[in-house]
Amino acid sequence: MAPLRCCIRCIFRGESRYRVVERDNLLHKQKGLQPAREMRAVDRPYLPKPAVHGDDGREIELLRYIYNLPNFEELRGSPPNVIAAIDQYARQKNYLMNVGSAKGSIVTDLIAAAKPKVMVELGGYVGYSTVLFGDAARRAGGEVYYSLERNPIFVAVSRMLLDLAGLGDFVKVVIGTSDVSLFNLKSSGMISHIDMLFLDHYKPAYVADLKLCEQLGMILPGSVLAADNVISPGNPPYLKYVRSSVEEKRATAANSAPSRGYDVDGFSTTVVNRYGNTRDKALAAVDIFGNPNLIYESRLVNSFEPTGEPDGVEITRCVGIDKRPDSKL
């Protein structure tokens, strides 16, 4: 069994501390090999990431490139071929801020193991992850995949690529800010809960949007979270939150009021200011307080950006609800 697949399966068997991976890592070290949880570097990397790497016309250029490919007809109804075409563009023409094949395989293995009926992604960009994970969710018996994206140009590109891949009937792309879209999906009755949540949008919004899902009752025991970019550029507030105990979260909640402000501590100015936000304007649309009683098991799976830069995906599973009134128990 592949080490990564073994690691993911042990999450769903409830093995604490991921004993299978630790055992495999020990065996690998004894043989002088890399730890099992380490992914090998990207074989065919994307072009280097420039200072400006999105919303500058490259997304529309991607569409032109794909629709002018000599093998365009081979892409119709084929998610793998659409993914390959996007990768080809990012390797030969312009860098794209996609999850990439290395980290993508972590999440597709997770989907195959969890078999989510309802999956939601926050931040769809041009649809790379949407096509890749939407296809995996459908093959795993899923009922619906929601992709939440705030940029109308990205949404237009994503919808065209989803239709090309034959996923237009299964994947629903929702335009708007993630918090408002999540609130509307719940309040309208379109979804009652989330089986799997993929976070890959505005980095300071990770914790706020997870807490919103918690307080709306969409995160339940069995729900699985996969958070991208927790190493590059990093997301200290998110890692702290999903790795905290119920007691720690209760103590924090008791000493703070519901807030609309994102936690921007630990983020660079570049990350905070993305999408026109600033440290004074990084605000959610609704009051956020979450549900500190949810019990999480969380771990990092090391991997790589499509450029070859080290990164990782934080995989978190909600394993229960602590209903004890005394946090000291």
C-alpha cells in the first residue's frame, strides 16, 4: 500500500497519532530512505511564480490556449485531459496558482477514502481543483460539489472548463465572498452539512469561514477538512485552531467576543492585502464565534507546490462533540 494512501486510510480507522505512518517512517529511516509521509518533488514543475500571478489576463488567455489546442476534441467529457491541458499551459506559457498534481493527489486520495456526499471548496480560481476534485467526488458516489469563488472572471473560466470536462451538472459554482455564500447555502436549505471542505482561498479567512461553518451546524462528526498552503505562504492561525483542544478553544472563546475581523497575525502584508483587503479592512460579513466543542484530529501531509516549492495540506477530521459543561473535566 502506498504510504500516503495508508496514512489517509488510518484517519478513517480512527488510529490516533497516525501509528501506521510512524511505523512506516521508522522502517524507512532504518533503510536509509525518506520518511513515508514526505512526497517526492514535482517532476515537471510549473513556470516560476512572478510577483503578479493572477487576475492579470492570464486566466482568459488560458481559455484561448485550451480552445485552440489541436487535440481539443479529446478534452470533451474528460476531466483528466482538461487537467493535463491546464498543467501544460502553466508549464509552457504562464504560471497558474493551482493546487497542482502533488497536493491534488493527497486530496483525491482523501476523497476516495471519505466518499463525501456533499463537498465544498472555498476558492475555485480557474477550476483546476474544481475539475480534479469534482471528478473524484463524483466517482466516489458524491451527490454535489460546490465551488465558492468571488471573482466573476475566474467563475466564468471555471464554468467553461467544467462544462468542457462534462462536470457542469455535478458541480455548482457559486459567485460571491465565501462567508456570504456559505451563509446563503445553509439558510436557503441547499445544504445542511458538509462532508468534506477544501480551503484554498483568502488565507486569513480560513479560520473565520471554518468557524462560520461550525456555528451554522455544517461541520459534524465525520466531516473532513483539507487546507492548502499551510506551509507556503503558511497559515499559523488555522493550524493553531484545528490543532487546539476543546478546552483551549473554550478558553479562547470565553475571553473574546464574536468578531467580524479576520485574524491576520502571522501573515505577510502581501497575503493580507490580496484581493484589496488591508489589515484595517479584512472583515467577514457576519459575526463569527464558531463552535469550540467540536473535537478535531489534525495532521500535516508534506508536499509541494506545482513549482516545486515545499508546501503541505493540513488534513483534519471532526471526531466528536464535547458536551461536558465544565472545560476542566
